[in-house]
Amino acid sequence: MSNDPLLQPYQLKHLTLRNRIIVTSHEPAYPEDGMPKERYRAYTLERAKGGVALTMTAGSAAVSKDSPPVFNNLLAYKDEIVPWIREMTDAVHEEGAAIMIQLTHLGRRTRWDKGDWLPIVAPSHHREASHRAFPKKMEDWDIERVIKDFADAAERMKAGGMDGVELEAYGHLIDQFISPLTNELDGPYGGSLDNRMRFCLDVFKAMRERVGDDFILGVRYTADECLPGGTGKADGLEISRRLRDSGLIDYLNVIRGHIDTDAGLTDVIPIQGMANSPHLDFAGDIRAATNFPVFHAAKIPDVATARHAISSGKVDMVGMTRAHMTDPHIVRKIIEKREEDIRPCVGANYCLDRIYQGGLAFCIHNAATGREQTMPHLITKADVRKKVVIVGAGPAGLEAARVSAERGHDVVVFEAATNPGGQIRLTAQSERRREMISIIDWRMSQCEKLGVTFHFNTWAEADTIAAEAPDVVIIATGGLPHTDVLSSGNDLVVSSWDIISGYAKPGTNVLIFDDAGDHAGLQAAEFIAKTGAKVEIMTPDRAFAPEVMAMNLVPYMRSLQKLDVTFTVTYRLESAEKSGNQIIAHVGSDYGGVTKQRLVDQIVINHGTIPLDDLYFELKPGSKNLGEVSYDGLLSGSAQSIERNPAGTYQLFRIGDAVAARNTHAAIYDALRLAKDI
């Protein structure tokens, strides 16, 4: 038996959990037709294989038709979900893990123009800022109906083999009843705290009557909304005691904050640059006050913090949810005393930000997450050892090197710079995004263990490659900033990279033209504005920085608004001309009929990159495949076998921004799905 606090079993009522680490409920947006089909099951199963004690699915599954999914949620109100749930729970149980599901009614946290176009409901007419829809104020028959829907859904989940159900309260309908900010009902469900809590307790009572005592029921709720007039900490402690004393539930899953705005959501689920485990002490206060089982998760990305959470008695079960999207095998590596091999969560929040824009959740630097049916988390050895030469030590090149070395190949990497990292090293210049460098550091550590040879400060040329006698050459040279976008005056601009790297000194009155919409534009703006300069960010789009996405935008806005940065949308910078020591910026619009000017002393362009591909085209004639990639082979998971040049001596591929400007995840995915079959 281990004496590691994280590896101790925990008895939750009748359920024995094999350790103290859980994956809390979250919606990766993988359902198909509202069902947890093969993709969803494979994703969930991988975390069970990795050793987690309890994995919770869905964030959250909808119990009613008037709770239409906005994140591609599971539809727990359909009977057809039961066999799909059963397939998933059976598979997870076979791996020794427990499994629960989170149920909810979204209330006002959705839209009426989704699903069946039914009016959304809440205990007031107040809309939620994030989803902008005005709800119907619930009637008595709405309340009765929804309570029954919760009970029906819980019964389905038990029939499907779940070990329990957790109610999602915070921000959703149950919390909308509890919070004085969102409950304007009269009578038994509105007014006093007793009345505002009645809906929650009635739901639990109805579920308990259906599922019996041999089934875990819990609640994830806010014990402090951090909003004037809302549920405060003192109220939260009282709510916690009443939940415990109800005799209806088996644990509390504590959060702190509110999620009705992007800023509020980001404080509840912090991203990179924000403090780790900001609400852990608060959860500990609830645990001490109630002496009742407490679960908690909120940016607990590392094993040391998780271990402290358990050993200090702050919580009984610690959630490492985004961390398990990055590495589903955390527990296995702890058991094997290989904590240094755990792929680190860098808090980039690519996972959550994607679902809030209607996409699937993917980890920024584990491209196998969510693709378990086609992409491996564990790399197998190749039958034949090959010589693989990689040019470029950015995220794409390092992932290709790591995976190729895991395959057992002899891997050599050439990098022109002194250090690895490529664009990520530039990104990490911002204090708030410094965690991104762990994407590089982890891969370097893995590559060094695997015996990869690195040549830094080396500009690889065709002769350099030929001297290695490679079987496979992978070009991962990235790209260079593309600033040649104006009809005239391109010689008068600098790039966002020039600003971030320090190559160009910030001006005092600066126009940033950003039509890439990614982090670099906002990073450059922040660098410049912090010098005291006047800064305007202009974009031809109807919204600025769309590639940064909602939760990542929050810390930028908190900084840039304080620095009085101006944001201008729907205008396009067309040309620039010199005027003494100033620059005249000529501005138009894609909508037509507008001509404006700005007089500034610096123009910064953020327009993505142009591939640095000279070496690729120089090597192409000597390759067997002439650089061609079989997309059928790539997508089916078979080795590349195209031979168009009988005289060729090596296969040649390029990946990442050496192909076209994309993002870090795309670069790493390029590398994984190519190299896993070499």
C-alpha cells in the first residue's frame, strides 16, 4: 500500500473509490444526436484506463425539452440514452473506475431558438448576459414538470449503470431559484431562503424516491456568488449545512463565483496567468463547517497541489479535470513514480473556449484527446527503425521528434535558433502566458529521455540533410510574419512579432491592424499600452480577436481597458504614407462608402504568417513522394506509402505553419498523426 495521500481509497457511502482523484463533470461536446456514442465513450474510457477513481460525464445532461443544449449536451430526457449509457458505464467499470453523470436544467442559461424552440424558463424574467435570451417566469405547472423530469432522468441514469448523479446547480436553474438575484417568485418557491431552496430539495427528494439509497447523489453548487445582492459566503455556509442536513445527498461539490458573464465564468474556472487553486481554501472552509464529504475542482493542474488538497483535509476528493484532458494517465504515472512524465496542463483553455463557440473540446497540446478512436495516447514501437530528420524545434517539430522517438526511430532535429520553442517562445514573453513554455519544456524533456539528437544554432540546408542519410525528412520550420497586406506603404509597418520580441520599439500613438484575430495582436497591444502609449486596435471583422475566444479574452480586456486601449471594428486599413515624422493611415470598410484617416507614429500589422518553406522546395526533387501526402492514409491511420520518384532517397513532409498559418493545436496534431505511423 502506498502512503501517498492521493492514492488512498475513499469510502463514499456504499461506493469505494480507489484513490482521491476525480474528473469532474464537463461537456466535451462529443455527443452525436444527444447520445454518448463511440467517440464520447472512448474519451471517457481513456481516463478510467489511466487510473482515475471517479470520472463524471456530461456538463451537464439536459433533463427537459425546454433546456435545449447550447454546448451539444447529452439529452437525458430521452429513453434511448439508456443503452448508450450502459455501454459506457460497463466499459468504465471494467477498468476499475466509478462513473457518475451530471444532470441539469439550464433555466435561463440557454436560448429559446435552440432545440424545439420552446420558451426557456427561470424563476424571473431576468436574462443571462452570456446567452442573452429572456426567459418565461415559471408557473406552478412548470415547476412540477421539471421536478418530475429530474426524477425521470435520474432513473434512466441508474438503469444505465451509473454509480450516481450530480446536480449542476451553479448558474443553472437550481441556482437561479436559490439566488436572490434571480428568483422573483412568490409563495412556496420564492422569498425566504427556505422557500428559495425548496426547489432544489424537492428535486433531490423526487430523485431519491426513484433511485433508492444505493445510489450516490451529489450537488455542484456555488457557496458564494461573489456578486452584490447575491448568495454570499455566510449564506453559502448555511446552504451547505441545509444540503447536508436534508439527508438526501451524499457529498458537496463546491465552487465559488458566478458564470452569467465571460468574466465571471473565467474567475470560476481560471485560465493561464491566473492563480492556481484559487478557491481551494474556500472549499476547505465548507469542509470544516459541515464535516461532510466535499469535492472541489478549479485550476488544480499539478500533482503537488492536488496532494496538498487531500493531505491538508481541505477536500475529500480532488478534481483535476482539464489536467486529465491534457494527460488522462496522471494516476498511472503517479503509481509508477513517473510524475515528471505527466504532460502538464498549461491553462490555455483551448478546450473550454472551443465548446463555447460551438466546437469540440480539444487540448491545445494533446491532439489525442477527443480523438481516442484514431489517435494514440500511448505510442507503440515501429517494426523497422528509421532515420528521421526534423527541421525546426517549435511545437510541431518537437511533437514529431517525440512521437518518432517513441516509435523507436533514430531522430535528429536541426533548429536555427539558440533555444527550442518557435512561436511559443515568443508567446511566453507575456507574463500571463508564460505557462505556454511548458508545452516545449515537456517535449524537450521527453525527447532527451528518448535519445533525440538536437543541433541548435544550425541553419539546415540541403547538404546538411543529405549528410544524415535520412529515411524521412519532416520540415517544421514554421512561418514568418505576413505584413505585406496594404496597397501601399508596407515599408512603413512593423509586425506584432517585432513588438513582442522587442525588435521594434513601441511608438507613442499606435494603430494595430489585426485581421488575424489571434493572441499576437492583443499581446502587442498590451506591450505597447503598458509604455503609456495611445493604442487603437482596428479589425475589418465585426468582432475583434475571434481566435482568442471568450475566456482567454477576459484577462486581456481587464488589462487593455484599464490602459484605455480603443477597439475599432468593421474598418480596414488600406494604405499608409509618410508625413514628416508621422504616418497617415488610410482607412476604408468592406461595407463600402467610407474613407477615414488616422495620424499615428507607428502601424503594427497582425496578419498571420507566410510559410518558411524554401528548404522544403529545395528538398522536394530528391524525395520519394515529391512531398505528397496521402490524405486517405493520414485519416485512416496507415503509413504514408506514396512513391512518385523512383530515384528519391527519402520521404519528405512538412507540418504546422510551414504549410499554412494555423495554431499550436493544429501544428501538434499534424505531427502526431503523421509521425505515429512512420
